[in-house]
Amino acid sequence: MRSYFTALAKAGYNVTVLDTSNAKLKQYGCNIVVEQAYVPVEQAGRVEAITRFLTKTYNGFSLSGAQKNGNDNMLDIIDQRWETLYRVIHTSYDLVVIDDIPCVHCSVIASALNKMHNTKIILFSTTKPLEYNFILLGLVKSPVTNPYIFTFMPKINIDIMDFKNIKHRIHNLKLWFYEMYEFLTTDESRVVSSHKEFGQTAFSWTSLFQNIGLHVVESVDENVWPVPTHNFIKHTGLTCNPSSSNSTKPIPRDLLQFMEDTTSKGTIYIAFGSYIDFTYAPEHLHYALVNGIQRLSDYRVIVSVKINNTYIPKLPFVRYVDWAPQKEILQHYSTKVFLTHGGLKSIKEAICSKVSIVIMPLFAEQSANAHMILKSKIGRILNKFTVDEKTFATELKTVASATDYKNNIKNLYELWSERPMSHLEQVVFMTKRYDKVDSKSWNKYLQPQSKRLPTYCTYLVDVIGVVLIFIAVVSY
């Protein structure tokens, strides 16, 4: 979301960021004020979450628990950061931009601002939107033409979602039903209660989505899978940040010398984000990572992964670092391949840097991102359940030495960048338009009218029911 709100600030908006994720106050530039509402997460809960990410899979049945956890987090924020929340809630903003479901605190605050100040709501999906979103937004989407957000994890590199394959279609439909069942059977009044602290008598996802006038999506699969669209849906994901070529965080001198070693075939960069800690990974993942790296002696390997130091051997061709300037490393001429867990931010940075990818998805939408990478032929896959040290090293060497992946990622980059007006500029333009037009006219002319239809009408449940009854009567 950062690229979006910084673009709005440059366009003249005064932006307030409610930061619930960072303990340290961040500065984002001119016209941007940060309201700090961070609440520390208990270590036991963090370890449990990391262990689950490294050892389990996800599906729609995870969403009820995610909503409950989100509500508990909101209650903690209310309890510990009430002054900040009170100040935010009682400020009359023109627009509020919220993260996607199940960001409970985002939705509760947006709902309160809308009711108290008539603040217009913008939904921001940092990755693939949930299927339930499309229904609430009034968009009819086939559940079998686009990988479900928590789809199956590819086992091998040819294990790509194929919607001509009946098995894959049924699998996707099954996951779709899981999500629908979870949302439709969840008692929102029981799971989401934090809205009462703001004097709101009721909260529901349906009523919230009725008031969303603009949907901004950051996913990068628009040109890979069939994706429904509308005037009020805009994508920012196909935008490479122009400032990324002007480094503000240069590579440290010793690391730069390490990368530019003339005896090396190039640099392999390994990073799994700031949250994942491999100290809590199962044993086979430890062995695959640590022992697999030892097979890469022809390269210079930079590893930015949290892991217990007792697992790390001292090798001249490997550098373990607590932090690394990721964009700058990816843009360096020596970097051949990027091993990532498949977060959207990392994938975008790799494509913008034209660096081939090896993805080892761990949780959330990362399996769907893996299918996108395989479908686009810009990288290869490692499966967290089956990977071993030999496979680990082989896949990295294959991608580092092959030209096909490099050429494909260059083509994808050019597809994104060569356009008269960037996606982000289009989003800012649409945001200004949404801000200026009165809500009544916007809803009448620029919203899908199907948004106001009951779900059974949108999906022809009543018509299908009549047809089935007719067939049953005739057959009888």
C-alpha cells in the first residue's frame, strides 16, 4: 500500500497512516502523518504462528479464526492505544483506504468513519482478493478459472493449475465452497465485537462493502489468469517504482566486494521476509537450506534468513546477514536468481529488477503466486514439504544458469513498464475522481448494479432451483 499512499501525497493529499505493524515510528515523506497504534505480539503466539506457516497448508476454513484473531487484536489496540484511535475516529477524513478481509480493525474503523463523517471507503487488496469479496462487490466470477488464493502448493515444476483439467477445476470449486461456507455460517455479531467500543450497534461485511466505492488491487496476475474487472476496480500491481533505480540504501562495501568476486558465476540471493524464523522450521527444511547452500560453491550466496546460529557453517562463499538492501542486491549486475517465499512485494521487486525467481511458498497467497510464476515461466518451485538439499541446490543452479527464465522476466517487465500512463497513475486519477463525485452519483453510474442484488440472484440460485424442480417433476 505504501506506493499508493505516497503517490496520493505527491498528488496533494494530506495522508494519515494508522500504523499497527511497526514498533518503531516510520517516516514516509511530505504530507504524510503517522499515527502509531502498535501493540506487541506475545512471543508464544508468534512462535505458534511461524510454526504453523512452516508446517501447514491453508484454505477457506482458516478465515473464521483469522477474523477472531483480528477482532482480538482490535480489542488490544483499543485497550492500549485508545487515545490514538479516538483521535483518528473523530477526524473527518474525505477518504479512508483499508486492507482487505480479514483486517478487522481496518473495517471497523472505516465503518465508524463512514457513519460518523460520511467518509468514502476505498478497499485495497494487497494480493489476490478473496472470492467472497467478488460476491460482496457484485462481480460474478467463475470459481474455476483463476487459482484460489489458498490453492494447492505445486509439488513439481510442471504441476501448474490447468483449468482444462477437471481435477483442478473440482479442487478449485471445493476451496471456493470452503470459503463460502466459512463466511456464510460465521456469526459476525459473535466474532466481530470491537465495533461496539465506538458506539456502533452492528457490523457486517455486507453493509461495509455496500459503502465501498473504489477497489484497488495490487496483485500481479492480471495478464496471467482471467480476472473480472469493472470501472471501479483498478490495479497498481503492474507498476515498477521508478525510484528503485536510484538507491537510497547502498550495498555495504564488504558485501559489494563479496558479490563482485571475479571467480564467482554470480550471486544467489535468499530471503524469506522479516517475519519467518527458520529456527522453528521442521528438520528437513533446516537440512535443505543449510546443506543445500553448501552445494553452491560456484556462486556467491547472500542469505537474509532468521535462523539459529548453531545451524550455520562458516563458508567463504556464503554471507548470512540480519538485514540486506534487497532492491539494491536484486538490481546488481551479478545477481542471477532470487529464492523467496513468494510474497507479492518480493515478486514485484524481482520482476522490476529482471531477476529470475525460485519460489518456496510458505503460507497465505504464496501458493497462488507460485502458480503465477510457473505459468509465466519466470522461475521454478521448491515445495516446503518435500524439498531436500539436492533439490534445493539443483533448482537454484538451473535457474541461475538458464537464459529462458531471464528472457521471460525481461519480457514481462517490458509488458508492465511500456505504457503511456502507469497503473499507479491511473489509480491516483480514479481516486481523485471518486473524491470529487458525490456518493449518490458515483453509486448510480460507476458501481455495478449487481452489487445490490441478493447473492441468490447474482448466482441464479433461484433459477437453478426451478430448473432442478422441473427436471425432478418431469422425471417422476
